[in-house]
Amino acid sequence: MAQQHLDPTDPRSRHDGPVPTGDALAGYLRAQATEFLRALRLHRETGSGPNGSGGSAEAARALRRSARRISASLHSFQSLLDADWCETMRPELAWVSGTLAMEHAYTARLERLLAALHRLSGSTALPSQPAAPAAGGRAAATVPAPPRAAPRDAGPRTAPASATERGNLTVGAAKAGALLDRQLTLARTRAHSTALEALGSSRFHAVADKVAVLASEVPLTKTAGGTDLRPLARAAQDRLADAVTALPLLTAGNPYNAAALVHGLSPDTVPHPQDAPWHQVRLLLRLHRYAREAVSGPKGNAVVDLRLLSAGQALNRHRDASEAAAAAAQAARTPRIAPATAYALGVLHADQRHEVEAARFAFQQAWQKETVGAS
């Protein structure tokens, strides 16, 4: 347990070896550039069909991972690298990573929303199972039959309000699932086509050529070879700590406080105003993690900080739930949908906003453990 409290980015920490300098950064960048080129070769070998194969999807994920790490290193250690080269490479690497991430994001978002509809409706099958083709040529979801009316000789009986709501939700969930499937599958297909076009573009080939050069030659400054990496990595950690301090962690420390539902009925289609600071913390946490990797070296990269891992996973869930809620809200704005469908999408939106709240609570718990452990 004591090993988890050692921070390789702290200049005062003890190291079993030489002080990490620009030479260590060069080795880290060369390794990530090699991973990028290996993933690119794998992607070309596995092919790219209309929906992509498992091998090409894994290759795309590897491309994103290496591109993120190279870009993060250029951000955290820019003072040790050629400034013009960094300013040119960082936006291009962000473009590569963002373009390749969209297809997976739409796929995961649809799975998340359909699973939530299945859970909320209490049905025995996912609400988006196909049935007879509907208007427009696409298969519609199977709509469960509404609750059967009581026999006439049974006397006047009124179904409980909760049962009526569950019945309406089950019927609406089927149509909501079909609508989400149609919208997000179309978006995923477009994202897949965009990624294929990007990988075949001259812009991407220019980026790949620069990464190939990086695999053998890192543009370090003249003084980088004798500069300690740890103060720069510590600065990345300080930026993260400042951003976390600005978060409402006291509010997030109370489960089910429903703060994430504020502005939930706003007609504005822009991203939820509360989420931006949390998304920024997620990016800063990633920069901090990658800076630790560069400082730790090959042996240190195998040591996982469980607290940072838990905090990062909570912020990933926060991002996923926030984007899923936005997708549900966008689907609910579709013209001429049935009231039961709109109702189901509203329940789904609220459910995902509560998932946002739960992720904030999980992050607060993980971060407080980290703060106590480091004190």
C-alpha cells in the first residue's frame, strides 16, 4: 500500500536510477510513435469494410491511444521540444484521435441507452428488437401490448397509477429504442465513413510521415538533455488540482442531490452548462497520467495508481452519461413523435442525468481518498 503513495512527478521523490531528463522524454515519444506506426500497419492489414472488423477497430483504438499520449507529452513538456513543431503537431494529433473516436462513441452510446431503456421498462427483451418494416423502409421495434382490460363482470377497477406509468413507459420505450437506434446508427455509419476518408487523406498521410520521423528523431531543445522532467510533470498535476478545487465537490459528496438535473428542461441544445468543468478535469487528469508515464519510464509504466484509475473511470462514466442524456434529449425533439415515446425519452434523459450525478459522487470519493492518502 505504501507504494501507491510514491509520486514519480515529485522532484523530492527518491528514484532508483538517474533523474529523468529530456532523454527519457525522447525515449517515451519514440515508443509511442512506434506504437502509432504499428497500429496503422495493423489497420491496413485488417482491412476496413463497411462496418469495420474487430481487428481494424482494435487498431483504431491503438492509434487513438498513441496519438493521445504523443499530443499530451507535447503539451506537458513543450518547453523541452521545438515550439513550432509542437504547435503544428498537436492539433493534427487531436484531429486524428477525435475523428477515430466518433464511431466507437456512437456505438457505445446506443448500447448504453438501449440497456437503460431495457432496465427502466422492465421488459424481458431489449426495446429495440425489429418487427415488421415501418414507414421509411426501416424495421420498427416490437411494441409490447398494453395491459389487458379487466373483464366486464369483474366490476369497476382502476389500475394503480404506477402500473399505468409502467405500461406507458414500456410501450414508449419500444418506440424510443427504435428512434434512438435509427438516429445513432446513422450517425455511427457517417462517423465510420468520415474516419475512412480521414485515414486516406493527404492530411493524415502528412501526420503519419511526421510520426515516422518522430520514431527515430525527437526535436529536443539543446538544453533538454540535462533538464529534469519532474517539475514539468508536477505542473501538470498542479493544474489538475486547481481544476478539481473549482468543482463543487461538497455538493457531489452527497448522493442523489439532483443538481445534475438543473437546466434539464431547457430548450437550449448546447451541452449541459454544468458538465464543462468536469470534462476539463477529465482532460487534465489524462495529461497528468501521461506525464507520470513519461517520467516513470518503461518500468514505472507498469505500476498503476489505483486511485487515479478510479477517478479517471468515474469521469469517463460522467462523460458517457452526459452525452447519452444529450442524445435522449435530441431524440425527444424529433417532430411528430408519439406522447408515449416522448415520455420514455424524458425518463431516459432523467435517468442518465442521475448517472451523471452518480459519477460525480464516485469521483469525489476517489479524489478524497487520494487527497487523504497523499497528506
